[in-house]
Amino acid sequence: MNKLKSAIPTLFAAVLLLLSNGLNAQVLAGAIPPRTLDPNAGLSAILLGTGVPIPNPARATACTAIIAGARVFLVDTGRNCIVPLNQAGIRDLTGIFFTHYHSDHFIGIGEILLNFAIAGNAAAIPVRGPTGAKEVMAGIAATYKLDLDYRLAHHGDKFSAAVMEPIVTEHTPGVIFEEQGLKVTMFNVCHQPIEPAVGYRFEYQGQSIVVSGDTKVCAEFAEGARDADLLISEVENAQIFNAAITLARNSNNLRQVAMIEEGMDYHAESLALARLAQEVGVKKLALTHLFPSIPPTDQAEAQFIQGMSDFYKGPILVGRDGMEVAP
Ligand SMILES: [Zn+2]
Ligand SMILES: [Zn+2]
């Protein structure tokens, strides 16, 4: 206790020193200022989660922000994506779209909703996705039920129950959203045996951004991506995996060999993706959901996209969490 008492003036002095050095309370609390959104701006994206389930401290899992003027939407809400979302200064969302229900694409939604409710947001964010959205969101609501009860008892209606239990709509492919000049089209992709699995095309002010969701390269994905100004696609590097398979096979880990091969089977192989992007006239390609989950270094990224420019002549961006991309 005495030790604690004597530490307090020291801490206070340290805070004063920091304040006198020009740091404000917001910085001390680790808070990022909210992003200023220009209502007249066009379409852009922020890659918030570029990883896969394999833990990587530099990458949250699937989560992409699409910005249309002053509105921000998320495609998927993967593990830990509240952190890059917060770092990007995004404090509110107009909608959330799910591509499919592998957990690396939705498991972060509870933390996003919780943080928005703690921040005092009152309005529910509409959640949309293919069949399965209601089941997933009912499970999230059940998981957070005790937490919600505690917070309502503690904070009363300052804490919004509506934020924690959003309105969920399930859609079939087609135009699923059209408001104030923004059109969002859902299309089927090929992530078998996972069904449904979809991608999304956002069109606004004459530009288009397509988010692939999880898919291998196939005709449906190609049609969905056709003529996109920006394609944000999942990707796998088969060469790196082949080396991993050889290692696993040499150590006789046949279960792991089979699991890697099955994983490779329903994702977009990098060279096939490059060919697709060229064939359907994609103007710019941004890679996310990097499989395997490489570190965010220039060297690893160069190795990851090796050979792609032989097939695709447009710009290729290797995603990192927080990277901003415009068409
Ligand atoms: Zn998946
Ligand atoms: Zn995935």
C-alpha cells in the first residue's frame, strides 16, 4: 500500500510531463481520432484484416471496409478486426455484409458491436449475408447475453441493446442494396463444400470495387469480378504450400498433408488469379486473406506474388492490415 501511495505522485508527475510535451489525454488513453469522411468522395477501401485462421500478430482475419462518400460498410468481420478498424478511425458503420460462415469471417463481430455500444452508439447496424446470417448472429447474441445483461444493469439505456442485437437479413445473389447511388450486388463464388459462399460488387459514382470472399478461381468468380476497377481478392500461394507439404510428408504427418491439400483446394491459387484478373479486365488487384499467412515484409510479399505479373499486367498490391486502396 505504501509503495502504491508513493508511486501515485510519480505517475502524476509523469502524466504532467507528457502533457507538457504536447500529448493530450486522447493520446495518453491510446485513442485514435475519428476519421473525417468526405460525403463527396468516391469509392475506396481499407484492408482491415488480411490474415487467415493461423495466428499472425500482424494480421486480423477477413475484414474489408468499403467507403462510399461518408458511408462505411464492412465485408466480413474476422478475428481482432476491431483493432485495425479502430486504428482507421472508423466509429460507425452503415452496414455489414458476410461472404460465408467460416469463423475467420465473422468471429470479430461481437467485439465490434460491443465497442460501438460502449462508445455510446445507439443505432443498430444492418447485417446482411447469404443464408446462415441469422443462425450466426443468434449465436453471437446468445454468447453476449450475460455481458449485455450486466451492462444494461450497470449503464441503463446509455448502453444500446439494439447495437448488440442488429437486424439481420438473408439474401440470395443479385442486387441486395441500393441507396443514395450505391449499388451492392451479391454473386456466388466457388468455395465448395462451403455453401452458400458469395462475393460482393460495390458500384458508386461510376466506379466499382469487388470483394471476392473465399473462392477458388472459377467462372462465377470471373463473372463477378468482370471489369472491376479494383478487385480485392483472397489468394493462396501454391509454391509455398508445396514446400510445406513436402516437409509434412517427410515427417510422415499425413493428416497435416491432407489438411493442407484440402485447404488449397478451395482457395484462389495466385497464378490462376492473375490470369483471371487479366482475362476479365480487372484494373487493379489487391490481395487479402493471404494463405499462408506471411509476415508483412517486402521480401515475403515479393516471394508471395512471384510470377503473377507474367499473367496480370495491372498493379498488384499485397495487403497489410490498415492499407488503404482506391480504384
Ligand atoms: Zn472460407
Ligand atoms: Zn477464410
